[in-house]
Amino acid sequence: MRTIDLIVLGILKKESLSAYDIQKLIEYRNISQWVKVSTPTIYKKMLQLEKQGYVKSTLKKNGKMPEKAVYSLTKKGKTEFEKLMLGIAARPINIFLDFNAVILNLDSLSPADQKACISIIEANVQKMKATLEESLLTNKAESDIPATGKAVMHQQLLLIKAIEEWIVTVKKGF
């Protein structure tokens, strides 16, 4: 997926990191909330990007820890990063939410099951909202999360508020 390529290349443009450190950064910045990316995906992606010549790895040893591959961006990787930035920015904005598949099929369920699905979605929205708000509050004083990362988190909160409003409307229809 090109989005994951862009995320990884963008992280490596700022600093050289191991696949483990990239994954931890993705988790810390809540990127996995809006892009499906798992730990195995990152490790596979690093091997793929290295094979394509976008990154290179160097084995490094830290104290008694085993050697680990630390990845850095190549010149070709920097070019690909810029190409992806411009290419993805130029595409129409596509907001796909997994629960849209549930919404499309709600009318195929009994009214009780429809209410149950909406309640589950509502609970998940509240959980995500709490996580984002906590991350923003916890990291407000810290400069660990760059302004662009905070902007994405604020965008997610706005989306959550819109979904909350939608849920209120749907519940009125029951």
C-alpha cells in the first residue's frame, strides 16, 4: 500500500530507525488508528523498500542487545517520498471507514440487531475519542508529537464528533 510507504519513508526522512522503532513511533503517534498497519506489515515493508532501493540497512549493536537493522533513506527513497507526497496529495480525498460496510447493511438486520450494531459503533467511537483526547492532553506539554501529528489527531476528533452527530440522528430513526 502506497500510504504505508509514504508514512515509513517520511519517518525515515527525519531519522534512521529500526523496524521496531518505526512501529513504536506509529503506535505512539496513533497512526494505526487511521491507517491499517500491523507490526508484521512494517517488517515486511522494510524488506520490500530495501529491495526497491528506497532504504538501506546497517546492522548496529547497542550494548549487550543483539544486532538490529537500522534503516536510512537513500537518494532514491527521498525521490520516491517526494513523488508519493505529490501523487497522493493530488488524488481525490477518499474517506473509507470500515464501519461503513456495516451501515450499508443495517437495514438487513432486525431492529434490535440494528440498535445493537449502532451501540457497538457508538462504544468504539467513544473509546477512540477518549484515546485521542488523552493523547492530546498527555502530549500537550511535550513536543514529542510534531504539529502535523497533532493536526491529524485534531482532524480525527472532528471526524469523531461528526460520527457522534450521525449516531444521534440514526437513533432518532429507531
